[in-house]
Amino acid sequence: MTRKVAAIGIAALGIAAIVNPGFAQVTDAVRKACEAKADQVRPALRTPEREAFITNCLADATATQGSKKNQ
């Protein structure tokens, strides 16, 4: 791999890391609400399960509604 290709790859990763959080549209209030929901799940979630729960909660909160098709 040449230096030029490696430099382009590193630059692309850096740009992706900067741009992706801007598209998330997750506010601190939504994140706190999802964390509070995760804390109230019984039986208590282990750390990986809690993170997965929060991730799914945030995905549900930021998902756009699909259009209904008339049939």
C-alpha cells in the first residue's frame, strides 16, 4: 500500500468520524430518557444488554415514520 492511499484512507475515516454525529439528531434529553428506561428494566440489564437497549431506544426515537400506502 502506498503512502498516498494510506493517507487518503486515514483522511476519509477522519471525515466520517466528524460528519456522522451530525446526522444522528439525538438530543441529550432523549439519551437521558433512554438511559432512565434502561435503568427501570427488570431483571436488571448487564452492561452489554443495557447498551443494546439504549441503542435500540435511540434508534426508535430518531426513526422517521414511513408513508402509508393506500390499498
